[in-house]
Amino acid sequence: MRRDMRPAGATEAPVAGQRCGLIAIVGKPNVGKSTLLNALVGQKISITSRKAQTTRHRITGMHTQGATQFVFVDTPGFQTLHGNALNKSLNKTVVGAVADVDLILFVVEAGSFTPADARVLALL
Ligand SMILES: Nc1nc2c(ncn2[C@@H]2O[C@H](COP(=O)(O)OP(=O)(O)OP(=O)(O)O)[C@@H](O)[C@H]2O)c(=O)[nH]1
Ligand SMILES: [Mg+2]
């Protein structure tokens, strides 16, 4: 069908072999999720810092390899220890992001798996 004859809202016809997947980067606060996203994408698109709760919204970054497109979603650190309003709001953002993806990349600090990590993992 000619492009200008397609009904409104119709998507491009899929090209054989093309694939696209959504991957959420999830973990407790300050474990290096945003640093990992930046490394995977090859650009500094998500703010990183030594302070926990740096990421406040979902941040999306793309990496294309051949016919495959990886869409990474950086999320705020999931807080299981304190239930204040900010933490509740950030946790809600994580739960929303996780519901929309094909795959979850669960991040822990190298060589350290704590009860807080286990609580985040249990939620997934
Ligand atoms: N030594 C070391 N430090 C790291 C590594 N990855 C990240 N960091 C540092 O850890 C700190 C936190 O990194 P972020 O990427 O901001 O962590 P985050 O999980 O996104 O943090 P929140 O968004 O606050 O949950 C920063 O000071 C990073 O430079 C790593 O592999 N090794
Ligand atoms: Mg972050």
C-alpha cells in the first residue's frame, strides 16, 4: 500500500528480521543503574551521582545493533526501607515502568546482595 494511502494510525509494515525490545533497569537506590544505562547507550543521558535518589523519573535510552533495537528504561532506585512520600512516588514510577517492558535488568552492587536487594527482587 502506498504510504499516503495508509489509514491514519497504521504502522509501518515490519521488515523481516527487525526486532525491538524494552528493558527496564531496576534495583535498590545507588547501585549504578544510571551509570550502566549510560555505558550501554554510549552517551551520558541519565544523571549519576554519589547520592541515592538521583534518578527521579524514567529515562529512556536506545541502542541499535544491526536489525535489533534495545530500548533501555532507567528507573529510580526502589526503596523498601522507608515509606515517605518521595519514596512512595519513586517506587510508583518503578512499578509503572516495569509493567511496560519485555525484560527486567536487575542491578546489584558487585559482590553485595543485601536483604534490601532481596526485597526489590521479590517485587519483580
Ligand atoms: N566503583 C564503582 N562505582 C560505580 C559503578 N557504577 C556506578 N558507580 C558509582 O556509584 C554511584 C551511583 O551511581 P548511579 O549510576 O547514579 O546509581 P543509581 O543506581 O542510578 O542511583 P539512583 O538513581 O539514585 O537510584 C556514582 O557515584 C557512580 O559513579 C561501578 O561499577 N563501580
Ligand atoms: Mg539513577
